[in-house]
Amino acid sequence: MSASPSFKTQGRKLLLSCVLMLCCGTVAVHAQAGRVPAQLPARADTSKIDLRVTAQSFATQRNSLAGDGVASASGSLRGVEGWLRGADLGIYARYMGGSLGGTDHSLLDARFFVGDPRTMLEAGWLQRTRPAAPDSMASFVRLGLRVLLPIGSSGAVVYMGGGGYVPLSGVDASSGKRDTGWDGESGIRYRLTRWDLPLELQIGYRAEYMRSRGNEDEMGSVIIGAGFNFIGR
């Protein structure tokens, strides 16, 4: 495995998931067209407080390159994410961790974002387990973009986004390269508006790539989540 195949493998899966989510959104809009007009405000409730906390499960496959060998492992990670938005500013945080093939893996991600809720620029700090080194963590500045596409008044939102990692450490002496990486994610969130409950369900796909100290890994995860979403009035 090398950086190029990693980008191709996970990039294709991420692109496929984005297309799938957009198709689901299109079908949902047409399905409700005869009942509720799919009209959206020019700016989506920017005056309201939007608080979300979601418990998540990640069914994950990881491919790692260390030295001349490639190793694959799979497992289930657990995590939680939350965000708080008011007007055009907000904060976001995620933790995920667990075991993949008998080795620990964890990620901490904290960001702030700015912009209309449908198109947000993100900047923050990310710390992640290094490839082939479960006892070591690498830290980055993460810069990214997130897009939200509400599906009419159905309570469903298609989301997609991604970001690149800027290393906080210098060039590694053994490999002569800097740490680097990226992630991308797409999915659908559905808020149970029919029963006027602040509950939300999520399904999505997350792709990651990271290179550190001469080792590489790529990860793909199917995400299932459930939590609450409170929108202030």
C-alpha cells in the first residue's frame, strides 16, 4: 500500500457514499413533493441555538503499511460527537476509540466553524493514534469544509465534508518526511420531527488516511449514531 492507492481506495468509497446520500435525498424530496413543499429559507435558522450530541458506533476496516508489510484489521469503535452553533459561529468535538485487530486506536477532534450552516469552514486540533504505533499519538491542525443539505421539511439532512491535516511536529528524522493525513465523511441525519421529539438518527461513511514516521494507514468506517438535537426557539 502507498499514499496513492490509499487515496484511490478510500476516495472512491467516499465518493460513492456521497452520491448515494444525494440520491437518497433526491428521492425523499420527490416523495414529499405532493404533500409538503420542499421550500428552504435562504439562511437556515441562523438565529437559533443548535445543540447536538450523538453516540456513535464505527464498523471499521484498517489497512496499515509498516516497513515492507501490509496488515489489515477490522473491529468496532465507539465514540461521541457534539456541536453547538449559534448565528454563524459554532464549536464541534468528537472522540472515538476502541480496538482494531487487538491494538488500541483513538481519535480526538475539536474544531470551531464559521459560515452559513449549509456551508461551513472549519479549523481545529486533531490527535490520532499513529500507524503501527498504538502507544503513540500524533497531533495536527485540521482545516476543512462541511456542507449540509436539508431535505425539505422532512427532518433529514444530507451532510458531507472533509479536511486536511497540518502537522504540529517537524520532519521525522528516520523517514525525512512530515506527518500528514486527511479525512472525509458523508451521511444522513434524521430528526424525528413527526413526533416533535429532539431525537436524531444517523448513518454515514468515514474515510481516513495518515502517514507518520514512515508508516501509513487507511481506514474506512460505516457510522451508526443516535442522540438528541435541540434547536432553541
